Amino acid sequence: MKLILFAMALFIASLTCNPVHAMTDVPDALPDRIVGDIGAAVYTSNLHIGTEGTQSLPLPYAFFDYQRFFARIDEVGIKTFKMGYGYFEVIGKINLDTYKVKSSINGNSINRSDPIPLGFGTFQETPIGGFFVNAYHDFGKSKGALYEFLYFAEIETYKKVVIYPQIGIERQSSQYANYYYGISPGESSLTGYAAYSAPATNNLLAGLMIEIPVVDNWYINVYGKRKWMGSGINNSPVMNRSFQDNIFMALAYRFK
């Protein structure tokens, strides 16, 4: 509860400093056709874990609604009952990061299974911007929990170029953080890293998406995000930076 109250105060304060507009691309009613963007993208990330560097991956890109189903870049889900400016949603998160720990000491590697986050949340598309509140349980090997509270503003600029500033906070439970960033005694012997048990951790993030019209209903979307990891993760010997970066560029067709 303290985490949510802190995040709400942070985002409300930020609204007083940013001109924002209502996000009106997606209708309030459940559409009987695809409404939104579908295309292709190149996703790039650097988690700054061990010696692993930048990772790039070409994948489909989607941000659309169809009846109760939705896809939002790295989320898919189903809308249930109406709640405020949005719906109560059943959500699955698609994780595009690779948690491979390759030791900078002796080159040995530890492979972590990708998380399988499933849970509940809501997207509130308000007159002052979009709010995402999501809670996941990882059905992968960590068996931990992941929580997100995110805010997107919408600012139209020159020649219908739209920018979407983002700020947010993420909380990883001790089970989640320790699986991906902890080092067991056996893994310590294998990699040369000191043994470490990661506690529950709060991570702050900020990002920016730029939407550029190309021709007709075609758009280029460019997005960059930096996540500043909390001390529980930063103190892990596998981390070589205090932050993680994600970037993608997509070419998409907009269905209206």
C-alpha cells in the first residue's frame, strides 16, 4: 500500500509539469473489429548482467483492441468488467529479455528460465493520460511476484508527430529478484561471483515513445526506456551497471 501511495503522489506531481491530452485513439466501447497498430519491430535491450551485452531481436509489433482481447507491445489480455476509465483485465506479460548470467571472472554461464508473468490489472485512459496498474505472479521458476504502476502522457507536436513520455515504478518480490539476480553457493563456485541473496526491490523507470506519421495509415514508432534498479538488485555481483535499457523501432499499420 505504501508503494502505491508513493507512486500515485509521484505521478500526480508530474502532471503539473507536463501538458497532456486525452488519449482518444482507442474507443471506449468494445470494438467489433481490430482497432490499433500492427506491424514489425526490432527490439533491443541491455540488462547489464555479467558480460552479456546488447541483445537485438526482430519480432511482430502490436498495440490494438479486438472485442475484449488486447495486445499492448509486451502485454496481452482480456478485458472483463468496466472499471473507471477502463476495465479490470486478465493480463499476461511477454518478456523479451534474456536473463543469461555469463561470469566476467571465468566465463562460465548460468541460464535463467524466462519469466511467465500472469495476473490482473487495469489500463485507465483518462483525460490527463494513461495509467497502468498491474500485478503478476511468475508461473516460471522464480514463483515470485511483479508489480507495475506506469503513467503515459500524450503530447502532439509538429506535423502530427506525437510523443508519449512515461514514468513508472516496478516492484519485484524477493523470490522474483533473487531468482534472476541472486547467486547460490553452488553458482558462486561455478562462476566465481560471491554468493548473494536479493531482497524485494523497487525499480524506477522513465521512457519516451515518438510516433511519426509516414503515409496514409502507416506510422513509425520509436521507444526508449531506462530502468534504474533498486539497491537489492544493484548490490548483486552479477550487475555491472545500475540501470537497464530497452529500445525498439517499429513500422506499423493503423486499423481504425
